[in-house]
Amino acid sequence: MMIMTATENGQHARVLIIGAGPTGCTLALLLAKVGVPVALIEQNAVPQQHPAACILNTRTLEVFREIGVAEKILAACQNPFERWRITWVVSLAGRELGHQAGTEDLETALALSPAVHPVQFPQHKLEPILWQKIEQDSRIDFYRSHQFRHLEQNGDGVNVTVENRTTGETVVLTGAYAVGCDGASSHVRRALNIAMNGPVLQYMMGIYFVADLRRYVEHRKSVLYWVLNRNMLGVLIAHWLPTEWVLFTPYYPPQQSPDQFTPDVCLDLVHRAVGTYDIPDLDVKLVRPWVLSARLSERFQQGRVFLAGDAAHSFPPTGGLGLNTGVQDAHNLAWKLTAALRGRACPELLATYHAERRPVAMANLEHSVRNFENMNELNKLVRLDFNKLKTLQVIQNARIFRALPNAWQRGLVNAVLKLALRRLALLDRDGTRGERVRAQFQALLPGQVAHYRFLGLDLGFAYSLGAVIPEDSPKPVPPDPVMEYLPTTWPGSRLPHLWVHRNATRLSLYDLVEPEALLLLSHPQGQELWRAAVRAVQSDCAMPLLCRSIGRGGTADLVDEDSNWERLSETEATGAVLVRPDGHVAWRCKRAGSMPHQELHAVLLQLGCRCSREAAETPINT
Ligand SMILES: Cc1cc2nc3c(=O)[nH]c(=O)nc-3n(C[C@H](O)[C@H](O)[C@H](O)COP(=O)(O)OP(=O)(O)OC[C@H]3O[C@@H](n4cnc5c(N)ncnc54)[C@H](O)[C@@H]3O)c2cc1C
């Protein structure tokens, strides 16, 4: 065993990130962007090979824009607006049961965000882009093929022991903080002894295959094709139309298990979903089980160690929020870790990570579970109630049943499931009865829309506890807070996007947000007042503060020709909005009082900013 301390590149690795999935990579790139050294530890030698998650929502693209990968993704992705729909079929080659539009049009999407919109971009194409960016960054020591073993922490820092999987050598890496981004079965979480609670909802097999299915989909490009027939219940995810697909289908352990999905079985399942055995170029690439669960970690932080992404929460995919929530965790944590490392934040600021992110993860989890259960409404139409299959699972695990020979157990389970699926045949029946049930099926489809349209969850999530100064007024909410987004500066919300001009340059308000500073946005009428307040507090506050005014012209720093900021800011002429480095509103003052600098000073203290310059360390590696 060899022990060494990670000081490659002449840097002390200040933040140790375990796991180079989407969450870990995003965090590493956000930290490196502001000069914080990172050691990124990943057990695998190559990125994810399975397409896995595919929906990247608008807020994720905004974060990816910050780390410089959004443009590449937007250039490489297939046109999302051409295929943004969900289709239900008996099989791809068979009868269509209905479809629903999945999202807004391009114009609506671009009105809400600076040059980005949601895309469908599979994880096995995303991760190589992130890894490449990481390899180009000298601030990041990338430990591929290194597996996390254990960690120790004290008041000064964290030691993480990792094993080089190629040589067997053990390395001890030191850092000021560590973040477990090591996925749903996180070893970091286990090392911290933090419980992760919640039920398993379903066991699924994900069969990744390549086949040109153009003739079945060209006329109805979709993201998902739900397949309901007597031989197959599952979903075909069109990761790359018309050739790259994943078929997800359930299995029922312990009598059914992943090892039964042999190449022949997988081929047969794909044929049943497509509805024909005539697929000459069919090639099954990879088969992976996935346990769909709804689990939330009790804590997202313990001392100097944090949990983010699937390590902290795991959702069923019915909502497409897993990867997206992890990216937002990283975004929330990055500026807080940076402020702490620079000596600009009190420990309380780091504690707000748990306070802010756990409720958002809980809301996303509840939404995903609601969708999962709501899907059952369609099955119930033909009396295939998944809740009844829960009884099967109880029987499967009963001692008396387990006492039967294995082959009998398996045979009985297979037979019950086969019988249950037969009910789906009604959906494809010719004649009046079939037509009636298909009409009922179609009538239920609008009730599934919130599953696929969730702009409110994407852009409208807000932090009510944490590094925000709450207001007594309730958050303004649109009629449907899941599907619709209402721009607001209510503290904790995402700063609304707005195009403004500086000289001849068009900027989004997002381009003004600095990764290491707080940004105070005022109107021209209040700009002198707020500039004076910022000058008065800045000498005492370690956190940099920028002050910008937005108005129609004249003395305004930023020109907003249509005076949209007057409405969007929800403040009066002398009011101001304080924005955090992650683009969320920390505080707003609707109308300046007589002592704005005192008010601002109190706000900074309450946010957890260190308000004495002497307390700040010398900045690291700037
Ligand atoms: C088969 C499959 C299909 C999926 N399909 C969908 C989908 O359709 N829609 C959806 O929304 N989500 C889907 N997901 C979930 C989605 O992939 C996750 O939500 C997302 O990847 C979470 O990102 P993450 O970075 O937090 O964790 P992960 O992507 O799990 O990344 C964790 C990283 O940590 C590494 N790691 C783990 N343990 C160690 C260790 N001890 N030492 C060092 N490194 C370690 C892993 O190798 C991995 O690279 C799917 C997942 C799977 C497995």
C-alpha cells in the first residue's frame, strides 16, 4: 500500500469530488472556473456507455452555459421542437393509441432564458463532452479508474482514501471539503452513515439497442413511445431518432432477475415492442438493470462533506428530473464552497445547502412519484392495476411461496404476469368494444401532460429557507405551478431573464451575475442611493458586491428600452434586488428606507457573509 498526498500541479486539492457523473462534473467545472482547485475521483476509466437520462431542462442548460458546454450540446442535439411529443402505441409497427405534445415551442422557450431551451440529449453523449472539458482544465486533477474507499474529516479538512483500480495502489487525497456525487448507491453517504429513505417502486431492465426504425417513427417523431400490448408493457425511449433506442421493461424479483435477460430474451422483447421480427440491423449494445426508487437522504451535509445528485436523492424517471436536480445541487453548492474557501462566508452559509436543496429534491421526488402513479390510470382502463401487482410482490416474498422449488416459483410468477398483460389486448381489439376503450384511453391522455411539461418545476423552484431574506408575502404562483412558470423576484426565486444593452452589446441579466459576487440591481432613480449603500458596507464585507442600474437610458448602466425591468423587478423606483452568484434572488427591497446601507449590512450578515475584511483569507490561486 502506498500513501501519498494529492498535490499534483503544485496545488493543494481543496475540494475533493467523488464521482464524475453529470453532478460531479458540473461541480468540478463550476469550481475550476473561479480558480478553486479540484480533485475529481472516478472509479471508471471511460464515461457512461448507457444512454440513461436524456432530458436536459432549461435551468440545466443555463448552468451548462456558465461552464461553457451549452453551445456544444445545442449544436449537437437533434431538433427538440420537431420531436417533443409522447406517443402511446400497441407497438411501433402497430396501432397508435394517442399522443400528447411534450413542451412549449421554441419562441416561448427562448423568451424565458438566455439563448437556451430544453433538449433531449442522452447521457452517453453528454458525459464525453463534460469529461473532455474537465481534461482541458488544469485546475482539475482527474483521478479516473480510482475508487473511493473511505474518508476522515476534522476541523481543518478531509482525507479521502482512494484505490487505483489499475495498479491497486492506495492514495490519500486531502482537501478542505469533499462532495459525494457518487450516485444512488453512494459509498460516501454510507461512510457518513446517513440514511436514505423511501420505497423501491419498480425494477426495470434498460435494453440499449441500435436499429433503423425510421419507417415506424418518421411521421410521428417523439421522445417516448409507450408500448402496451399483450406481450409487452414498456417504453421505448428514442434517444437518437431513428436509430438509438432504449427499451425499459419491468421485471419482478426475486423470481425474475437481470441474468434472465439473455441476448435472445432481449432481442425477443425488442421485437415485441417494435411489433415485428423484421428488423434486419437490430443490434443490442448494452443491458442494464435500474431500480426505480423514491429515496431521499436524511441529510445533505455532514461537517465538511456534502452529498449531491443521486447520492442525495433518487427519483423514478417519470418526470425526467434526476440528472437535472443533480446539476442544480452542484450549482447551489459551488458558490457557497467558493465563498467559504475564500474566507468570505460563515459556516452557516454552507449549512444552507441542505436547507435549500432538500425541499427542492423532495418536491421533485413527489412530482415524479405522482406521475408514476398517475400512469396507472391508463392501465386501470383495461383492469391492469399495478397496485394489485403489489400483492403479487408480497406473495413472491412469502415464506411459504419461497419454499417451493425455484422453477415452480418462477413459472408461477411468469404465468401471473402473462395473464395480467393479456388484458392489454383489449386496446388493440377491432370492433365497438375496442373502439370504446381506445376513445376512453385518448380522453385520459391530457391528464398525463404534467408528466411531460414541467416548466414550473424547471424554472419556478425557489428557496424559502436558507441564504435568502424571506418576505411575509406569499410567492406569486401561476394557476398550474408544475406546468407554468411565472417570473418573479420573490426572494429565493431564479432571477427572471431579461435582455438589456450595454453600449452596443446585448446581454441577458444572467450575464451580469458574477460567480463570486453579489449583484444589486436597481432602477436609475435609486442608483446613487444604492451605490452609496454598497460603498458603505463593502469596506466591512468580505463578499464582493456589484451595483448595476437598469432603465430606459440616461444614467442607467444597462439599457432596457421597453422598461420591462420596472414590471419584472416588482420593486418601486428606489427599490433594489440582490442576486446571489447562482442567479437566485437573496433579498429585495421594494422601496428604500432612510438607512439603506444599514439595511444592506443587516442583510449580508443574515445571508452568512463574513462582514469584516480581516476575517477573509488571502484568496487562493487567483
Ligand atoms: C440504466 C439507467 C437508466 C437511466 N435512465 C434515466 C432516464 O431515462 N431518465 C432520468 O431522468 N434518469 C435516468 N437515470 C438516472 C440518471 O442517470 C441519474 O439521475 C443521473 O446520472 C445522476 O447523476 P449523478 O452524477 O448524480 O450520478 P451518476 O450518474 O450515478 O454518477 C455517479 C458517478 O460516480 C461514480 N462512482 C460511484 N461510486 C464510486 C466510487 N466508490 N468511487 C469513485 N467513483 C464512484 C460512478 O462511476 C459514476 O460515474 C438512469 C440511470 C440508469 C442507471
